[in-house]
Amino acid sequence: MTREPHGLIIGKFYPLHEGHLALLRLAAAESQLVTVVVMGTVFESIPLERRAAWLREEIAADPAGLGNVTLVEIPCDAPVEYGSDIAWRANAVLIEAALAAAGRPAPTTVFSSEHYGAELAARLGAGHRAFDESRTRHPISGTAARDDLVGRWGQVATSARLDLATRVIVVGAESTGTTTLTSALVEHYRARGFGRMPFVPEYGREFTYELHAETEAAAGHPVSMDDLVWLPEHFARIAERQNALENAAALACPLVIADTDALATELWERRYVGSTSDATRRFGTTELPRRDVYLVTDHEGVAFEQDGWRDGEHIRAEMNGWFVEELTRRGHSWVLMSGTHEERLRYAVRLVDALWERNSTFASPEWADRTALVTAAAG
């Protein structure tokens, strides 16, 4: 098959979904070079740069299939009017200017899943390659994803899901109600329509059980928590696994509520080893996923429960101070959760509801396209 010299794709990618990626792979397979022009308006909620970052991640993850793809970003506030020559010219000239500024050649073929593809190609002096305009191969559109983010979440691109997920992280010293609050929030939101929400557990506790079993087996007799030898590599492993668990939850559901995180693991390493290793710190800083808020469970008024695996009540106040200090120093949003369990849950739900409302609302100008999916009639 003769490959097109230069394929062009334009779009908002608002959000990036599996249909976009299928179109991108088709263009990459059928063209020598592909340029993707990412266009965003000031009236939309998600910045242009953030959407381009999703595409870059997907391209980087598939160098064999998408290695010939180049991205070009350009703001586009030109109103869309399909029956208006002024609108067509405004948009076409903007695309041509973006390509020229990026040193890209004129396109020979426009690849599109939209009804306007043929006209756009003609305006740019290029051929047109239509793909899945009926959305039968990939029944998804940006409109459908924006209208039902929970229901369509699995069809949103991996990079976009990891970035768009609303992440609420519950942290605190031992026996301050972190797991209790996390479990209650997960149960609450599962009943509110987030049925696929996983519970993100504290991997450090599971690792402690494993380390205790290994230590006991090596000793040949029962051992206590004081007999465990903690090493920096243990905490790096815990932090890495905690990030992986959190990201897996973000891929499954657009609302994540996690019982601790890699930043907390840094503090526990400081507690048990005396300092934080570079490896653990990396997972709690540069590799820490974007998060919306931390809920810090207060130790005041909460009875300490010794389950045989905890340090003791004496460390709680100091540890909570560390959480407050580090979260503040690093510029994270955090809210103290005090009072009874019922009071904490009510207060947390009010905050999480507001965060979800903000993060799941996609603003668009009044002229924006709405690509509705056609479903077969039952019967």
C-alpha cells in the first residue's frame, strides 16, 4: 500500500478517548508523516496543554505504531458555523498557520471521524480519509464521555483517566480512623453510582505482615514487632506499590479514595529508619500522581486501639504533626478531619461532592459540536 506523504488530524480531544486513538493509529499506519493539531478554546475547562500531554503520553507508549506522529497545539476561539464561509475560513487559516509555524508541510490527507472532515480537507487542498463516522467500531465520542464520565470511563484513554481522576487521599497517624473513614467514603460513593470504585488499601500493613512472617520463619520462634528490621528498600517497595494501587483504582473509576499514599510512606520511613531515602522520596514527589485533597484524620478524641501491629499511642501526636508539616510545606491541599466518625464522614462528603462536581463538569462554548451516539432500537 502506498502511504500518504502527510496525514492530518485535528481535534479538541476533550477528553482523549479510544476512538481518537484508533483514528491516530490508522493515520500513522497509512501515512509517512502525521501531524495532530490539538485545538482548544478559552471557554473549555481543561487547558490545551493538559490535553496535548495526554496525547504525548500515548504516543510515547507506542513508539513502533505512533513514532511518525507530531503534535501541534494552537488556541482556537473561532466560533463554529458549518453554513458560514467566514467560520470555515477562520478555522482553516488557523490550522494552516499552526502547521507553518511548526515547520510542518501542507497535508495531503485529512483523517477524520467527523461529518465536517470532507469539507475541511477540501478547504486545505487535501484528500479525505473517513473513519468510523457512525461510531460503530468505537461507540464513543467526546460528547458522550463528557455527558457520562462514570459510565464511559473505560473508553477514555489511559493517560487521560490517570490525569482526570478525582483523587482523595486519607492519611493520619496510627489508630486515628483513617481506614474507618476511607471505608465509609467508599461505601457511600459506591451507593451513589460509583459501583466500580475499588478500595485502595494500605499496602504497608500487608508488607508488615509479610516481613513479620519472614522474620519469624528465619528465627524459628515467635517474634514481636520490635524484632522486625526495617530497611530503606522496604519503604521504596511500599511506596511504589501504593502508587500502583492508586493508579489502578484511577483507571477503574473516575473517583479515587485511598487509604494512605506514597507521601505517607516517606514519613513512616522517617519513623522507622530515621530518614527518608531518595528512592522512597521519588515515589512521594516526582512520581506521585496528581491529587485533589488530603484528608488528615485527627488523633484528638480518638481512643487508641492496639491490635498488636501498632507502635503505640505515644507516637500519634508527633506523627500527625509530621503530616501537617509536610503537606503544608509541599503545597498540597489538606483538610483536618476531627470530631466523631459521623461528623467526619458528613464533612468529607461535602468536600468530595464539590470536588467531583468541579472535575466532572466540562465547559464548552455554545457553538461547540455535540456528537451524539446512535443506538439501535430495542425489539
